[in-house]
Amino acid sequence: VSQSPGRSHGLRRATMSDQAVIEGQEVTMSVRISGQPKPMLYWLRDRVTVKSGPRHIVRETEDGTFEMTIKSALRSDSGIYSCRIINEYGTKQCDAKLQVKGMPDLKSSPILYLSF
């Protein structure tokens, strides 16, 4: 099958942003990609594939953005997240750091009393 000249078949993608959240918060990482044929997309944390599940929700929006949402982030979710896209013309990857900080320890925090 011949392709029309000038038609691009490469992969294109935007970068992801580093994020920092407090433990228990929801965090969403997103990347917009394009390519023909439509590429396969994989999410990885520290080079290990992230499996979809109740806490890790992966979806594609109508504008071609792929999102991975982590519900109720844990400190163990911290790491380097990668979005790897692959089609027959190649592979591209973008990375972002997620830092999940622990909840402040209320027992050791000073209590502030206000009077009016």
C-alpha cells in the first residue's frame, strides 16, 4: 500500500510535568500524543509497567490526551513515571517525577489557639 507523499507517520508527543502531592490526594498525569498508525501507550513507574486497577485509572480523552490518575496517592507511588508510545515507525518516551509527601503528623504539630 503506497502512502501519499508528505504524510507524516512519525510519533509526536508532549512532555509531562513533575508533580508533588500530599499522601491521600488524587494525582493525574497526562500526555497528548499522535501518530499513524495509532500508537500503543504504556505507563511505567521506575521502568516497571503500571497496571490499571482501582487506584490507577488510565483513560484516553476525545482530544487524544492519555491520562493516568492515581486515587489516594501513597508515598510508595513516588518515583519517575514514563509514558512510552510505540508504533511500527518507532518508540518515544517522556518522563516526569512524582513525589508523594507524608501527611503532617498532627500529634507533633503545635496547636494554635485563637481567641476573639
